Amino acid sequence: MSKQGGVPLNPRSLARGGMRRILMLSWGYPPLLDSGPGRHVYALATALVAAGHEVTVVTRHTEGTPREEYADGVHIVRAPHDAPEHADLVGWITAFNHSLTRSALRAARTGGYDVVHAHDWLVAHAAMTLREHLDVPLVATLHSTESGRYEGQLPEEYHHTIDDIERWLATEADRIIACSDSMRREVTSLFDVPAAKVDVIRDGVDMLRWYARPREIATARRDHAGTGPLITFAGRLVAEKGAQDLLAALPGLTREFPGLRLVIAGDGPLRPELESLAGPEVTFTGQLDGHDLAGLMGASDCHVIPSTYEPSGMMALKAAAAGAPVAVATTGGLAEVIENGATGVTFTPSDPQSLAAAVSSVLADRDYARALSRSARRRVREDFAWTTAAAKTLAVYASAARTAEHIAREAEQALADGSLTGSRLTVIPGDDLSLSA
């Protein structure tokens, strides 16, 4: 029986689903939401708390927030910024992980945790240290990969470093969570981990959070719609989000639909270049959140997601929850959550002509657009609740505990037999464990 923080832990009870205290590590968490995973962690943590579990999230501190607090039932611990002033990215992340580890260990003094749940490579070093120190299973959610974002081309040395850290985390974690079947294939292919080690749990969608109020829809139409249709885009302005392809498709769409307007909500390094390519029919709003974004999407005659890399595809369902008909590239998770002609329309990635044809099919037939929107919204409501995602995550925690328990048994037996010297423990998912020389 292992022990941490003065509290004895029984791995057999954990394997039977007794995951009462959960330690999550995340780069971002409200109010610091400069990444998609931060929103995911918030929604999952609050859903787990609502299900009766204790959740501590250790994240980075930002000015104006307390170092420690309870919010929405979640215990939030914020690690101070102590990176060297002129550190490069990897040096900054290393210093951040030291701070994250210290903050988590202080939180652990009040009692034991049953599992460590790491979100992405940014917290990998802290996660590995805490797993070893607290003697608990480690679960890792890989929300994306560096290789996937750059289509396998890693241009700088630090990209290779990030890729190496992702591989290390995937290899060492007891279980891996991926947000889509596409992401599962990506992880197993890139990092040579068995598919049986990776569980697919799709993100949930908060229907209330993405409900577009009539007043907000009216405001968005007043501010942005012209005499023709209104189409929208929301996302980071980086190459893989594909806004450049939407702009390339726009001339044909404006000829077909006079008075058409496009609103691009988001920010990023490509914004100046995209603004230089855009005509007067395009409005850049910067980043929108909350009801402003829901209202914009709800006002849209077609919300377009032209990404070339999109692990989860959840933005399509958020737009659907807001009431927008959606047109998406057949990329990653997008192709899994949107059924062409049933819950939206699809087009070939990086193909402005295909994009224009898909959007045109929606704009040209309002009855068709409304049918798509209703079907998509119904699917969101029925299949993408955060309560479901939380329940599946708890099952993964229990599976990770079973793996850890079997490893401990094998190691104890090997020590008793005197056969561990010069050997290593090989873990094969499916509870088939062996020692090899």
C-alpha cells in the first residue's frame, strides 16, 4: 500500500473507481484563457466536481488573480512566474514547470491525490515529477501535437524539443486521452504507443454557454450584416486555421451573393497579412468571447471552419449550438463531428473552390440551411454533454490505476524473486505486463 501526505492509498480501491481526489495540471485556466485546453480543463474540472469528486487545478498565475482559491467548486492553485527575464521558450517552460511542481506539492500537504492528469506537453516535467513523488497514476490528454500543427515539418530546433517532450509524456503516461479518432491515430503513429493505451473522449459543449440570445443576434446583424448574407469565421489567425483560404474563396461568393459580408473573429500573427488581402466586405473584430461570439455565430448565415489541422472539431459544434449552419474542412476531428448534408456541409482542405461551393450550397437554400442547423444542434444536445465526458474520464482514471497496480505487483514480485536487477518493466496495455532483460 502506497502512502502520500500522511494518507494511505489503496491501489485496489482506486482501480475499482475510487478516484475521489484529482490533481490536474494545465497551462491555462480562467481567467487566463489564451488556449483551447484551458477552456477544456475548466469544463472538465467543474463537471467532475458536480459529479462529487475533489479537483485541484494547478496552473500559472496571472496578475490580478489570487494565488489560491475555490471557484465553481474547483480548488485552483496558481504557480508564480519565476522564469529568467531573457529565457527562451524552453527555458521559460522549464522554469514554469519548477514553479508548477512546487505549488502542487504544497497543495498535496493537505492530503493525498488519486491521480495526476496532465494537459499537453507544457506541464510534462511537473507531471512526471508529481507522479513519482505522489506514487499515483498519470493520465495525459494530448490536445494537439507539434508535428500535426506543422504538417510534419518542424522548422526550428525548439519545435523538435517540443516534439520530444510530447513523445516522452505519451510514452510515460499510464493512459492517454485523445479528443478524436483522428488524434488517436496521430498520437499512436507519431509516438509509437499502442492504440490500446489511447482512449478517445470527445469534448463536451455547454449548450447554455453557447446559446445565442435574440438580442445579441440582432446586435451582430445590425453591426456586421450588409444587404446580403453574413458568413463568419472564429479562431486564431495562424496558417493551420485556414482563414487565408476563406479570403481566397470570397471573390466568387461575393459575385454570386451581392452584399455578402464576412466577419473574422480572432487574433494572431497572420492578422496583418490577412488584413492586407481583405476587401471592404471583410471585418476583423479581434478576439471575441462569451455571448459576443455566440451572438455573432448565431447571426451567421454560414459559419466556416477551413482548418488544415483541427484535432477535436468542437468549434463546429459550438457554432451549431449557437444556431449557425456550418461548413467545415474534412480535417481531423471536424470530419468526425459533422456529417455532410445532415449536420453541416464539408469541403476539401486548402481548396478555396471547394470551400466556395460548400458555402454557396448553404447560402442558396434557406430551408436546407435551417434543417442542417436544427440537426446539428440536436446532435450537440444528445451526444456532447460534459457530464458524459467526465464519466468517461473517470473510467480512464480507473484504467490507469489498474495499470499502475499491475506494475507494482510485478515489481514487488521481481524484487522478492531477486530478478529485478538488470531488468526493466515492460508495460503492454490490456493488463499484459512482463519483465524483460
